[in-house]
Amino acid sequence: MAIYTPKISGSADEWAEIIAAIEAEGWALEHWSVWAHGNLMDADAYPVFRAR
């Protein structure tokens, strides 16, 4: 199974546009991955896509 995990930054509105563009290229949002930097107040979330 092919996966793609882009690093996305910006506002939530920009994320929606970026995710829609990635899905339009044949990828499906599978789940979100969250990585905490020592505490939950300092965390990053990454969308994980799978090839359709």
C-alpha cells in the first residue's frame, strides 16, 4: 500500500484546500498522525493519505 504524508502548514481553511487538491490527484485521507514534542501543548498533526 502506498502512503503519502505531506507536511502542511497554514490556516485550517488552507488545509482544506490542500487536502482537496491531494485527494483530486487520487489519494484518500486515511487518518491523522500526531507527534508530541514532550507535551501535548507542543504537538504536530500530519495527514496520512493512501493511494486509491
